[in-house]
Amino acid sequence: KVIDRKRIDILHLHGYGATTFGRMAGAMRRIPTILHEHANLTDTPWFQKVADRALEPFTDIALAVSSSTADFVTGPRQVPSSKVKVVYLGVPLEEFSRDRTPEEIAAARHDLGVAPGEFAVGTVTRLHESKGNSYLIDAAALVVSERPGARFFLVGEGPLLPDLQAQAAALGLGARFVFAGFRRDVAATLSAFDLSVFPSLWEGTPITAFEALAMGKPIVATDADGLLDILTDGHDAVIVPKRDALALANKIVWAMDRPSERAHLSAAACQTGRQYGIDAFVHKMERLYTLL
């Protein structure tokens, strides 16, 4: 009914429900359909396998947000590689890459609660198992024991909040680990960090990583597939093994102690971030829609 009422020309579908029922509707109305995948899981439920197998002929093209996600699309989601394109997401570069005055940064740090002289380690994330935040809390306890001036900021919401808060309390982190909740101005929040961290266990490609790159933040990240697609160890980030709190802690301390290395990572991150502007992404979508 929505397709008919709005005279839809193309269905651009995200998520299992949309890609299943949307492709059925697209087949009924004989209009082009795009399956846009953001995950890179290792499997799907049996009923999704049945649906994906039946609906593959009605999939005109599949977009993956990273090369590892493309493997998921051609594997468990059963779309032929000839129909799959990797299209990285993007961010509004002017919002994240512009120069900020010392006064703006000081205001952002004050708003977040960073005290003068503190080294702010932060991540903007969903509080979900895939994001590996429990390992960040374990790492924070190790870092704070060596560098009391470090303070950690976990920005975001999600179902694991009570568990993560209990973990931080059990480790005695107190005010050294801040659960900052949802914050609307992500750019201002990122500007308050001295170091951005991504402790992910698995990823497509997180928008917040593109944002940190665009802002030129020094980054410590895990070797989760979606992060390795866009970050280069020793160039624009420092990469550590996932599920390894000690390795994460060691590299955070390493970054804290080496301002010149942080500056190198920051400059390289700015360069990398320029590849992922939202304008380029929109242009690719426009060309794709016209093609379809």
C-alpha cells in the first residue's frame, strides 16, 4: 500500500525484516530492490536462510559497508558476488574536520566533565556486546593504576549499561570511568577526547570511526574486521588484538606517554578521513539509483 500510494521507484532496504518483506513487495510490484547490509556476522537463522535463498532472484544489488560485510552478504545471506558492491559510509566532513578554537575545546571538555590536566580517553558507541566495552573497562582499571591522570568516557546507550556499570564499580573505578549517556553533539564530544578508542569484537564499519578520523583523533582500536578495513596500524591508528584488555591498556599508556606519536597518528587520521565524506557517499547512491 505504501509503495502504491507513494509511487515508489526503488526500494532501498536495511535489516532482516525490511530486506525480507521488502524484497517480497518489490517482487510483487516488479521494482528494483537494494539490500544494504551493515553487519558482518558469521551466520543467520535457518528461517532467514530460507528467505534469502528464495528472494535472491528479486535482489537487484546488494551494498556492503565493508569488505568483511561483503563476505557476509555472499556467504550466509546468499547473494552472488556479481551483485555485491562495497560502499563505505561517510560523515559530514565540514562538521568534524573544521579547526576548533582552544575555547571551543575547553568548553566541550568542561561540558563532558574533563578536569584540567586529565587525559580523556573516550569512545562513542552502542552498549552492545559487539562493541567490546567490557574489555575497555578492564583496560581502564589497568591504565588508571599506572596513570592516575587518565579518565575514561563511555558515550552512548544500550542494554548492557547496568552490567557495565556494575563491572566498573566492582573494579573500583569510581569517577575515573564515566558513563556519559546519549549526547546529541557528537562532534563536540569527540573534540573533548585526547584519545579515541574502539574496543570492538566485530563490526561492519562504525560511523564513529569515520568521525574520529575526520576530526584527526589519535586512535587505538582492535583488529575487528570492519575496523581493519579503514584503519592502518602504525599509520592512522594503533591496532591491538580484540578481547585483550592488557594489550589495549598497554597501547593506551603508550599513547599517553608519546605526544609526538599521537600527533603523527592525528595527522594521518585527517588524511584518511577525507576519503569518507558524506558527499561522496550520496553521489554514489545517486549514480546507483539512476542506474537501477
